[in-house]
Amino acid sequence: MNTWKRLLLAALLLSALGGLFVHEDATSDARFPYPEPHELAADYDSHVGETALIFGTVAAVDGSELVIESESEGVTVTLRVTGASAAVESGGVVQVYGELRPERAILAKSIVVVNDSGGAEWYKYGVSVVGALGFLVVFRRQWRLDRETWTLEARNG
């Protein structure tokens, strides 16, 4: 394959990548149709009656009601969650799916408590290290460094 074909192929692939970026930006609202917290903080009344999916930190628990704080783009909105049946304490993180009601309230259809696992971070890094080491082993078996020309060459056999 000559240089011009390679350059043409690279330009084609970069154009396709740029097209994917444009497509993602154009269709992102359709993939997440719920109002964001900064939109609720700016004009809550226009979203009353809509379905929402809110991620937030529990600020207070009062019987079957929760008060959550959700932050987006530097703006924090405080919402009252009614119909809560999840066992969560103040400071816990929840995902609330439900209908937005007047007076900054959400009638919850579903609440999921997000428990922070102490071992999750170590697991994430451990799996990444094992994957990187596995890649290096396979790479080393398939390729070798020619020290005279400082190029990578495929191993024979």
C-alpha cells in the first residue's frame, strides 16, 4: 500500500470519527430525555408533570419522605421525594425515577440506593493492571525490538 492510499484511508477514518462526534451531539437529548438538575433549578415549573431521573445525595430523611440535593453544571437543586420506600440514611446517594410535582417534589416510582463499596476502587485498578500486564505479555510474544534500526518486527513462528 503506497503513501497516498494510506493518507486517503487515514482521512476517511478521521472523517468518519468526526461524523460520529456530530451524530452524538445531535442525538444526545433523545438518549437521555429527562431534565437535568441545572434545568430544574432554572425553571422548575415548566417541567412539572414530566418524568425525571435524578441522582442525588440525601440531605434529610423524614418518615417516607427524603430531601435530596442534586448538582449539575455547578448548580445544586434541592428536591423533596415522596413515596420513598428505600432504606437510606442522610448522606447516602440515591437514584430517583418518578414524576415531578409542584413545590419541587418528586413522586417516586423507583428509588435505588447507591452503596459506595470500599473495595470497588481497588478492584477497578487491579483489573486494569492485570489487563495491562496481559497485553504486554501478548505483545512481547508477538513482537520484538530490532535494536539496530529501532523498529518493531514481528517474531517468526
